[in-house]
Amino acid sequence: MEQNEEFKKGLIKGDVETCEYLIDSFCDKAYSFALYYFGDRFLAEEAVRQSFAAFFADAAALLADNTPAGAYFAVLKSWCDGKYNEKRKENGGVYPYELKAFEDKAALPYEIIKILSEMNRKERALLLLADVVGLKRTVLCEIYGVDPDAMSTALSVCRDSLKEKLSAVGDFTVKGGDV
């Protein structure tokens, strides 16, 4: 299903097929983002449920000037930021990131997850949306309300920070292939 104006109208009207398509399209990426953001499977599940509910409740306003991806992931990020601040407040200003949630098997190497857990929430969210979820630069610009040059700079700074921290752990450079 193409995500055009008809698709937006279907979301606004609450068309079941259109809404299910959106959920199917974004659910795994949303869960991955929330899991790596929080380090907590239960919070990740809650983030996905609550963000979809909030998105559908206010779809008309959210989709007025945004793409479905930009609008939904902005809602998800906002919900996660709010819950993160709430959890920090409950824990005396510290967020209790749980690395043990990733000890079995994770899509990302454990070293990267550990470094992500130590980053501030803004850096972590941007890296996750860009490099784990794989959102397009235009969608990231929508979510953050910045121009493409500012987004490129922010991504570059975050990625450089991640590379620097990884270099202390080991050699994570990619070898081989054409450049």
C-alpha cells in the first residue's frame, strides 16, 4: 500500500485495513527503537502500545503537515522521552538502563548496546532512529524539525562519538569491500 494522501485519509478515518498496514509496517521498528532506548522489554512494549494509541487518537492533526512515518515516530520518541524523564525522576535523577535484557541475543553487538546505554537520551534516540530503525533523512528532519544540513551535522557528531567510544573497546572498523 502506497503511503500517499489516500493512505493518510484512511488513517484519519480509522480505516481498519489502513491502520493495520501502518502497524504492521512500523511495529517491529518501533519495538526495536524502544527496546534499545530503554533497555527494558516491558517498557518497549508499553511504548509501542501507547504511541500507536496516541497516534491514532490524534491522526488528523499529526498528519496535516507530516508523513505517516514522521508523525508516528515523533509520537513514539516523545512518549519515550516523557517516560524516560519520569523513570529518572523516580530514581533520583538516574535512568536505570538494564543491559541484562541483551545478554542472550541481540541484533546489535553487546559493546554497541553498552555504549548506547551510556549516551544521553538525545544522542541515543537519534542514532537509533537513523541507524537501527533506518529512517530516511527527510523523516528524521520532520521528527526533529531541522533542515537537512543540521541533521547531517547532528548525525555526524553522534556517530563520531560512538566510534570514539567503540575504539576504546576494540577494532570495529569494517574490512574489505569496495569503498
